[in-house]
Amino acid sequence: MKAFPMFIRTSGRRVVIVGGGEQAAQKTRLMLKTDAQLVLVAETLEDELQALVDEGRAQHVTDLSTKIFDDAAMAFVGSGCPGLDAAVHGLAKAARCPVNVVDQPDLCDLTTPAILDRDPVVVAIGSEGTSPVLTREIKTRLEQMLPQNLGGLSALAGRLRPSVDRRVPRAQRRALWAWVFKGAPRDIWTRGQEREAARAIKDAIANGGPPQAKAEGHIALVGAGPGARDLLTLRAVERLQEADVIFYDRLVDEEVLELARRDAERVFVGKHVGANSWPQDKINRVIVAEAKKGRRVVRLKSGDPGIFGRATEELDAARDAGIPVELVPGVTAAAAAGAALGRSLTERGVANTLVLATGTGCASDPLPDCTRLSGPGTTTAFYMSVRQAGRLADHLMAKGLPGDAHVDISVNVSKPGEKHLVATVASLPEIIAQNEVSGCAVLLVTWPESTAARRTGAEIFSTQVPEPARIAVA
């Protein structure tokens, strides 16, 4: 190592920042994460820095001298003038103050790393200036791994340490903290149940050590999004990395599974539209059975589990068995299709209502009336509807949507096989058949308000269309 990483205490100490423009503002934003007394040295300050002075968060000094650096924790120099910065560096060194000069590495005693902030837990990542892009990539991956509220658990542990020292025998303390940070309290805390986690920790302290009871199982219904792994939420990634066993569907991409723990058991439940090798009641039974063993179960579904993902049956099964269950939302196919097409699903003066519907229903209602809410001023997302394209096109045209209305067909959005086709409402079934579009698909139908001239009698909507309506299949 050419630089030794360490943490410098800032409480009750000054940090000097020389400069009044954007370079100084960048360093100031970084130091605002600390409790240091900030001293801004410049003749004039840009608005952002002046506001900090007005709020009392920083002190403004116009006279530059060696004295300003005396006993400062560190200094940052970024006036925008390389010559002036070099001269200021000399003043700081004369006062024996560690200094960082913006864009002049040879004049830097200190370098600023990429920082992962889970206060009071802080991770600093540096490459000695050789590859800042790599350090940012590492930070991004760590952001996915460490829950946003993890610092709060660490802070709670710090507040409870005196109590642990009084009530827990020394031989049990390591086991207690291992249970707090690796066991049930951390799992409960990172799920957002801070009060329950704190109560469990305090009960364990009162009892002199961690509980010896059997581990409690948990089920998370996790949305995997449309396919691309970088469209998963941070919470979804966290649950995958915590899971002991993962039950996943056919549409879940292999790259998404790579985000899981290497030793997690993976079980393919093979769900297809219209044909399931694993019936739903069997899936309900096995995820509950695994959770009853004390395992952390992830039920991984494409898209969002709460949108045509049969989440209700699995939620009810878990609750009936007394198993803690959580729903983790994902990017749904309709939103992903709109993004791939570069269009919004709602637009003022065009579509002020978004409807989610399915073309394939349940056994008691296999062909639902999914077009009943479609009309001028709406965007309707039809899920699981490729096989019903002919029926839907007929119903839409009967309601007044012209047969020559433009159709955008998007297939496997965000996946390697993504493709886009063009058709009309009338030719939609034919185009789908010709291109063998099947499986994962959603139809997005935007019916502009400008087609909404209502009539009486049998005519429902005017067929005069000032601008083409659009349909997309993703």
C-alpha cells in the first residue's frame, strides 16, 4: 500500500476548505456527512456555500494565513486556480495540517475514497487514484449488499453495550453479538421491524445471553422484475443473499439467480401460462414446510409478485401457518415495456388512467372481460394475453378503436432476446403468429382522449381518430 486507510476523528475539530466555487462545494458536501466545524476560506462564496454559512453550519473567513490551518483535522484546497492552490498547499504544510489539493495528486497528503455510509458504519473504498471507476463499481455492489437501515442496528448496539457489560456474563457476550448481527435480530431489523428487533435484543440481555430456541423461518415473495438483474430493487437483492432456499419460476433469468448466496438451495417450480408442472397448492405447501424448518425462504417471481403473480394464495398459506411473510415489489412488465419503448404510460391530455388487466383468467373465469375499462383517455396493460390477441383486438375495435391503429410489439423486454415488431390492431393476431410470439407478454394499449366523441344508440365511441392510438406488446 502507498496509502494507509484510517478514520480521522472530526468531533470538536475544524476542517478547512479553501475556495468559494464548485470545487470547494464538492468537498463541502462530503464533509457535511461529518460533525466537523467547517471553515470556508474565500473572498466570496457561491450560493450553496453561502446558504450553509447563513444556516450556521459553516464559518466564512476571507483572510488566508497559516494560522487558519493550526490544529485543523484536515484541509481541502480547491480555488479553481492551480497556482493559488499550490501556494495554499505550502501554507497548510507549514502549519503541519494534512491537506488535499483538488486535481493535484502530488500535493495530496489525503485522498477522498468512495464512501458507503451506514452511519455509524462507514466503508471507505480507494484505489490510490488508479481506477476511480472501479471504486464506484465496488461501492455500488456494496450498496446492494448492505441494508440502508443497518447503521441503526449498529447504533442501537452501541447504546446497549453498558447494559450488556452489566447483565451478560463475559463468556456469553460474543455469542450475543453474533446473534444480534448474524441472526434473527438483524433479519427482523433489516425488514423494517426495528421495534421488534430491539425488544428481542433487550429481552436477551435481560436473560443473560442469546436465546437457544429453534430459528424462526421466514418467507419473502420477491419480484424479480422483467429480466435484467440491474432492475431488481436493493431489497430484492438483500433477500436473495439471505435466502436458504429459493423457489423460482421459468421466467426468472439465470443472471438474477446469480445474485443469491452460492450455498442457497434453488428449486425450479416450472410455472407456465396455462400449464404448471407445479400446481399452486403444492407450491404453497412446500414453501410453508421449508419455513417451518427455520429456513429463510424466497419465492422468486418475475415482474411484481402482487400483479397477476398469485401472491394472495401464498400470503394466505404463510399466515395460516403462522409464518412471518413479506412482499417485496418488483418492476412490473407494463412499466418495463413502456421504458423499452421510450414512452410514458400516462400523459396529460392523452391518457389519465392506467388499467392493469389479464386476458387469461382462472378456471372459473378463463376468458375475463378485460377490455371493459378500455376507452378514450386510458392506457390498458393486458397481461398473459398473447393467446387471446384475436379476441382482444375484436373487442377493442367493437368499442371504437380503429383497425388500422398502430401496434408496437415488444418481446422479452430487458432480456438478451428482446425484439420489437410493428402491426395494426386488425393484424395483431397474424403478426403474433408469424413471429411466434408466446409466453412472457403484455399488451399496452393507449387510447387517446382525443378519440372520445361519445354518441347515442348502438354507437359507443366515434371512430374518427385525429392521431393514431398505440398498442405495445412486451
